[in-house]
Amino acid sequence: FGLSATGFGNRRRLAGSLAEAGNQSLDAMWPRVALATAFAGVATLLQGCGDDDNGVAPIAPTPTSTATTTATTTTSITNTTTTTTTTTTSTSGTTYTNQRVGSFMVIGDWGWDDNVHGDIKSRACQQAVADAMADRAEILGDLKFVINVGDSFYPNGVANKSDPQWDTKWRNVYPQAVRDVPWYSVYGNHDYHQDPCACSDNISECAQINRDEKNLDYFVMPNYTYYKEVPELDMEIIGLDLNRFFPGWDKKKTLNELGADCEWSPCKDKCWFHTNQRSGASFDLFWDRHEKSKAKNHLVFSHYPTDYFLGGAPEFLDGLRDNSKHDIVYFGGHRHSTDQWSTASIEPNQNWVVGGGGGYSCDSDNQGFVVGEINEDYSIKTYPVYVDKELCCIKPTTTSTKKPVWY
């Protein structure tokens, strides 16, 4: 992976310092090697778990009725190509057929910890989400990848690639069928706490960075911000490190008033400096791919939901709304809910908050993940899969072991 630096002179981009890195293609670049910076300590405290910092959790609106559909799906696999024909009959009686060419899943805020957690009192919620992902992967039959929006290891991230949390919170929780595909990932605020990435100028020191897409023992994250071309799906995947927007719940804060969750880092000043630069580089990458990419679809993701950019990055929201060149689907986390109702709209494009992975607490009853299905015309359909809320955030009211209908 090579690195290039681009500034912020373009008036469409956000103000900031010179980015320490620019466009990093997953297939063509490798980070520079610099002297390693020793990791000075391990943070043990917890802050910023995704609940809105004003202490008020979002309230779900009253559900509205929606039309139901019935679907019959048949799947045939030839070599590595999966073709799925879905015949859908709507309540109006209209029938249509489309060929699906692939699917993906999106999850965030999931690495539950025995000792430090909120109102999710056991791993049962995270495990239910993981098992539901495996069930859905079997139903789909054509899962291509997983998008992971971060806060993967509560409360303080992983220290290195030998950290036992890779096993206890990921490999031993998510079934093999879900980990047999790349997990394209970005850092969340908790992931930075003890990760050397907060302190080091050398990204090869970062515990979660992995440029080898064939090494599925770790996430696929070639850099803190990067893009991946997927020509067979007419798509680009764009991962952004926007941890500068940790306090973005406060819509009155401007960009210069925003800063990362560096309180528990052993190198607060360097952490602040790095995350500010990395957010700038991420915006540069987003605008560069917006202008240069030929792909129909852009899957854009960071750790934060769209409403966190209302005060400090309104131009970024304008870019996410622009469908003149690409259809954009945006995914963020941090808020512990999986929904579309609590975010700032980017219509006509789609966006989700996917922080309901069962790792810490609940900001709504909507705990689960999102599925994306890509059709033969490369249109993308997204929908949530929820797990039993009784496993997550409220005391059980029944002893039934049956899966709920929304599982």
C-alpha cells in the first residue's frame, strides 16, 4: 500500500490540517514503515460508549404499518458464483422476478466484555446476533463480505494481534460461516483506547490493521481509511476513520471544537493529533472517490451516525445525499440501535445506524444487524434483522425458547 497526502484547499472539503495520508486502495498500496513507537500503557477506564452524551437515549417512534410480501427463493451455485432468483408477490398482487448477484451484512458495537458493560448483562445478546448472522448467511447463500463499523472490543480495544480478545470476543462468538468472508472494518472510539494506533506514526503498529485480504483470521483493514473496488458488483467500499466526531452528538459544536475520545489514551496529545489528521484524510478520500470512481454504488461507513455530522461537517452530509454520480449507502454505529429513524436523512440515498450489535447497552429495542442484497441491475436492498429484545436489554418476561418472528 502506498500513501499520498492531500490538503484541504478544495472548498468542497472540510477545513483542517494537511492530511497525513490520502487515497489508499486495498489492491494496490502498502503503508510506509517508520520507527515503532513504544506503547506506554493500557487504559482501563470507560467513556463514550455510544449513548448520546447528553444522557438522553433516542426514543423509537410508534411503528407504522407496512405492506407485507411473500418471497420464494431458489439458489444454485456454479464454481464460486451464486445466483439467486427471488419471486416476490406484493399485497397488490403484482409479481416480479429479479436475479440477486450477491449480499452483505453490516454490524457494529458488538465486543461485549464480562467486566465492563452497560445494561446488556451477558454475552447472550451478542451471541444471538452472531447466530442470527450465521442463519441469514445460510439462507442467502451468496454472502460476499461483512461491514464492521467499529467498537469491536469493549472497553479498550486490542493491544496487538496476539491479544486473546480476538478469540474470546470475535472468533469464538461468530460462526465460521460468517467469518469465511472479509470483515471490512474501521476503528471505533473504544478500539483506540489501548491500540498503539493512537500513539504511533507507523500504521504497521496498529493492532487491527491487516492488508492481506486472504488472511481472514483478522479484519481486513489495510489502513485507517481506505477503499476497495468490487467491480463484479459495480461497487466501491469506502471505510473512513472519523473519530474526531466523537462529541458530534452536540450539534452546536463546529469542526474546530470537535475531538476524539483520547481521555484514556497513554498519549493524549498524539491521539488527538492523529485522529484529527485521519478524519481529514478520510474526507479527502471520500471526495476523491466521489469524483473519480466509475462504480454505480458506494458503500460508505464510519463509526458515527449521520446526525453526528450536522454541526461539524454539513458538507459531508451534502456529499452523502448526492446521487448524481453514485448511489450511496452509508452505515454508522456508536449509538446502540439498528435503525433508520434516529439518524439524519441523506435521501435520496440510504443510511443506517448499526450499533445494535449487543456489545454494551441499548439505545432502543432494535438490536441486530443489517443485510444488503445486490440485484442484477446492481440496485441494493437493505433491511434489518433483529434478535429477541429479551436477550438484550430487558428482563425476560417469558421462558419460551422459540425464536421470535423478527429473528
